[in-house]
Amino acid sequence: MEDHKITSLSTDEDQIEARRIADLCESAYSSFCSSGGGSTLDTHLDNCLQHVADEDANCFVRQVVYGVTRYRRFLDCFLDSFFHHNRGTALRADAVKYRVLTYLAAFRLQELTFPTFRLLLEAQDAQKVLLLLQYLFNGSRLQQTCREDWLQVYDKEFVDGIIAGLLSWQAEVDPLLAKLRAQVYFTQQQEQQQEASSSSSSGRAGSSPARCRKPAPTVPQEFKLSQPCPKPLPQPEPVPPAVKPKPPPKFQPGPTKEQLAIEAARAAHRQAAAARQADPRFQPFKLRVLERPMHSDAVRAELEAELAAELAARPQARPAPPPPTAEVRLNAAAVLREDALYKRKQAAEAAALQKYEAELRDTAAFDRWQAALREADAAQQAERVEQLRSEMSAAAGAAAQAKAELLAAKAATTNAEKAARAAREEERQRAWQQQQEANAQRAAEVAADRAKAKQAQEEALIERRLAAQQVRQQAQEEARQRSEQAAAEAAERRDIIAQLRGLEKAARARNNGLGGASRGKVFDPTAVPEHGINNTMSLAELRVRLEAAKQRQLEEEARARARILEARQAREASLSSKVTQLAAIRRLASAQAQLVKAAAQAQRARTADAVLQRTEANALALSDCIEAKHAAAAAEAARVAAEERRLKFEQMQLAAGESVVEAKRFRELRDGKRRDCEHRQVTSLQQAQIDDINAAKLAAARQHVIGLRQQQHTSLQRQYDKQLASAAQQVSLQSTALLSSKQRAAARRRQQEEAQRTQHATAAYRPFSGGGHTTMQARLQALAAGQEL
């Protein structure tokens, strides 16, 4: 009874704690929504939760508020549909409560586990929770109403995953719904019965005009509406200061003062060294060894020749030894699998042989048909080769013509390039503008990356807190199971004590009824008790039968061991025979593979020789054909040259009188050509000067842009490094605080476990040792006290 009271008290405390945490979540989110965005979410939660001392509760409330804020559109769609279908029973004043519970059920139920979520639900009003669960875990309602609204905001896979996750908890939600329905509808029935009883009593007393009074009329009153707080205006963002690049330092041609000083010092050092070398006191000494005749050059040449001979001799490399053959030890499964594979192949080969024997036929007609087709293919291949040669000769002439056309196209392209320079200049200006826009976009992306880094740190912290919460919940669940097991064992012991007391009372009553005649009766182990029970026997017979049964069991075990040993030996013999057979099959397969490989190599060599011979014959034929064509072309060229010489001689005879006119015309053409060349030269020089000026301007602008980019990159990198260092320091501080909190929680847990172990050791069972002449009453008292007999 006391254990039941303790369990009920602990359950009530858990519900109170769950109700308090749920209220904290609702109040924190409501106050953040009513603040109108005057502060960030982190700052608001720090202000709201500064009085919460429990770190686990603080972390849970923060995670819930973050999640509700993140999935605001998801929850808005659900609550709109929920209030629309429950507009007569659900109150919009409880919208924050429904929002928090819906977020926990849709996104955090897997982490919380259903018992913890059920504890949070049972701490709320049963009627409100019943309305929410009936709508939230209704698959048809979610598919018909909520799914379409969610698909307008989120992806299909995400929405389907959320719906499937909710419906996967249907088996755990149904008992809770039944319990809530019983609570809600039973309460409504009681209220209806009370109203019916009060109305009947008022009807019976209606005969008394003094007690029956007419209710007062309803007086309308104005609503007490409060003025909403004005939303603060957004703070203006400061305009970043304009970048003022510093001009480069002025360059002064000529050596600087430092360079002049260094050059003067060098000249002084050189003069001092020359004077020291000219002084006879500081001349280098001479060795007498150098004056004596020596054969060092011959010795050196001999040593160098020996070294060159040693280096020139290259040792002959021997082939590497073959690798050792490793024996592969197979287990029983591998041996059986390989044996089955070979048996299957043998069966297939036997079936193929049987089919061949049953369907014998002559293949001469097929061989002739195959040979004819191969000859036709070879003729077609030769025809294709000949056609390809003719096409290649025609392509050579086309290539020469294409080359001339390409030169003309290049000349036209050169003229078009000059006209396109202005267009390229405009394109460069547009590219510079686009680069400026890209730089601005890149700066925005860098700022967004900083925000993402902070968000990733927050998510990592949330994950660690969730893992710690899961470990604590698992420890609480194990403690609860241990307490329930201890309570069940205590109840079982109490039942045994009550049964023994009942048996003692029955025996005492029977002894009182029979008197004291049977107290001095001597026990006979060979006597059979006469209690009217079938198959009764004496204690001696029982012992003999037990011995016989044990002997039979030992014999059965020996026979079973013998059977198992025989089966094992037979299996090992079968496996050894199969291993021998497989080794023979492998050796045969290896020999066959080597034969096939040698035949394939010989076939490839024969094929290569045939191809080489055919290629050489084709090359000789092609060479003869080319030489014949060259001879024909030379003869044609000689004929054309003789014809041209004859025509030129005739023209010279005809044009002897027109030589003066032709000379004048030639001089005029030459003068015009010279003037055209001079004009083109002047124009090209001017254009080259303009191009050089534009190239210098473009290079200067490019260098300027590169300098600006480097400055921006350096400043952004410096700011990013500072923020990253501060973020890393915050993360280290948070991790240190989290580790210290975990260590404190672990220490508290160890102290609690040590206290429980001490208490358990103090209240442990103690065996009863009351002597050989202990009475039954003393034994029952010891058993009731929890001592072992």
C-alpha cells in the first residue's frame, strides 16, 4: 500500500512538472509574438528563462520555441483547418497550446518517446487534448484538408513523411484516445444527470410560489477591449562608409640614398681588398709540395677510368621468383557449394551430350554457307578500301581549294575584326558593370554564410542537448522499471506469506478438531498417505523412481551423443571425399585452360601474320599505283609547259608594237600601288598607336579593379576571421558549460545510485537461523519479516 502511494505521488509530481514546462513554452512563445519583433529570439528567451534554474527544462523550452517559430507556416495551415472543423468546440484562445502540442507530435515525437509525450498530454485539459488528437491522428482528414495547404509551402516528400510519421503512432494513440473519451464523456454524463436531478427537484418544488423565482433578464455590457501596443518602427540601417583608396606613392627615378650609401661602401671595400692584395706582407704563401714533380693527374685519370668502368658495367637483372602458392582452406559450406556447382555443370553437359546424340546431323552445308558469306564479306571490305582510297585522293584536291578559300576568309575576318573592336569595348564596359554587381552579390553571400555558420552551431548544440535529454529519459525509464519490478516482487512475497498463514491456520484448526492424538505419530517413509489422491506413493518409492528416471535420462543422452558422433563422422568423410574430387576437377580445369590459352595464342599469331602479309601486298600495289600516277602527272606537266612556251612566243610576236604603251601603263600602275601602300602603312601605324593607348588604359583599369577586389577580399576575410574566432570561443564556452552540467548531473546520479545501493544493502534479506527445533510459528514470522529460511 505504501509503494502504491509513493508511485502515485511520483506520477503526480511528473504531471505537475510537465504542466509547468508546457506553460513555460506557451508563455515564452506568446510573449515573443506580442513583442512585435523588438528583439531577437535568443535575447527574448534569455530574458524569459533567466529565472529557470533547471538547465534541462531551459534547453527544452528553447528548442520548442525555436521549432514552433521555424515551422510557423506549417502550424498555421494546420490550425486554420483545425479551428474551421472544430469551430463549435475548440477555443481560439488555446491556439498557442495547440500549436506547441502539434509541433511536438509532428516533429519531436520520435525523440521524446510516446510515454513522455503522453505525460505532457495528461497534464493538460482532457477535452482539449481529445479534440486535438482526434484531428491530428486522423489519416483521411490530414490527406483531404491539410495536405493540400502544406504542399503549397513544402515539398511533397517532406509532407508525406510528416503524415506517415504521425500515422505510425496510431497504435499508441488509440488507447490514450479511449481513456480520454471515457474521462470526457463520463464527466458530461454526470453533469447531465446532475442537471436532470436538479430540474426534477425544482419541478417537484414548483407548487411552492415562494421558492420558484423567475430568472433576471440579461443585461448587455460592453466588451473590455485593450488597446494594442504599437509596433516599433524598424531601426534604419546605417549606410556603409565609402571606400577611399589611397593613391600610390610617387616613384622617383634614380638610386636612393640607401642605394648610394651601399654602393659607396662596396667601392671602399673593393679598394681596401685591392690594397691588401698589393701589399707584399699579405701575399699568399706557397707550398714546396707544389714545386716538386707529381703524378697526381695520371693517378686521378686512372681512378676516374676505373670508376667509369664500374659505372658502365650494368648487372643483368634476374627475373623475380614466382610467388608462393598459398593453400586455401575451405569450410564445409564452401565445399558443398562448389560441389553443387560442379554437379550442376556436369548435369548441363550431360544434357547437352544427350541432346547432341539424339539430334545428330551433318554440318557440311552450314560450313559451305558460312565460308561463302565470309568470302563475300572479304570482297566487300576490299571494295570499301578501294573506294576510301579514291575518296582520299579527291579530298586532297578539295583540301588545296579549301586552303585558298581559308586565306580569303582570313583576310575578310581581319577587316571585320577592326570593325568589331568598338563593340568589344562596349562589351568590356558592360562586363565591368556586371562584375561590380557580382561583387555586391558575393558580399551578400558572405554575410549569409556567416549567418549559416551561427545557425549550424546552434543546431549542433540543440542536437547535443537532445542526446543528453534522451540519455536522461532512458535512465528514468530504467529506474521506473526497476521500481515496478521491486513492487511486483514485494507483492508476490506478501501473497506467499498470506498463503502460508492460511495453511497454518487450517492445520491448526484441523489439529484442534482431532485433538492431541496424532502429535506423537512417527513418520514412516514406506507408508502411502491416504488422502484420496490418484497415483499416490510412498517416499521410498518416489526416490527409487527418481533414480530410475535419472538413469534412463543418462542412457538417452549417451545414445544421442553416439548418434551425433556417427553423423558428424559421416559428414566429415563425405566432405573429405568431395574435397578430393574438387581438387582433381581443379587440376583438370587448369590443364584444359592452359591448352585453350596456347591454342588461342597460336591462332592470334597466325591471324597477325595473315594481316601483315595482306597489308604488305596492299602497300606494294598502292606504291605502284602512286608511281604510275606521278609519271602520268609529270608527262601532263611537260606537255602543258611546252604548250605555254609556244603560246608565249606567239604573244610576244604579236605584242612587239605595243611595248611602249604597255611600259607606260605599267609605270602608272606601279606608282598607284606605291601610293596605296604608303597610305596603308600610315593608317596601320596610327591604328597601332591607338591600340597601344587603349591597351595601356585597359591594363591600368584592370590593375585598379584587381586592387579594389584584393582590398575588399582582405577586409571581408579579416571580419570573417574575427567573427569565426568569436563564434569558436562561444562554442568552446558553451561546450565547457554543457560538460560541467553533464558532470554535475552524473555526480548527482552516482550519489543517488550509491544511496539506493546503501539503502538496498541495509534492507536486504537475512537468512533465518533459529536452530534445529524451530517451530512453524517462528518460521512464518521470519518469512513475514523478509528473511530467508
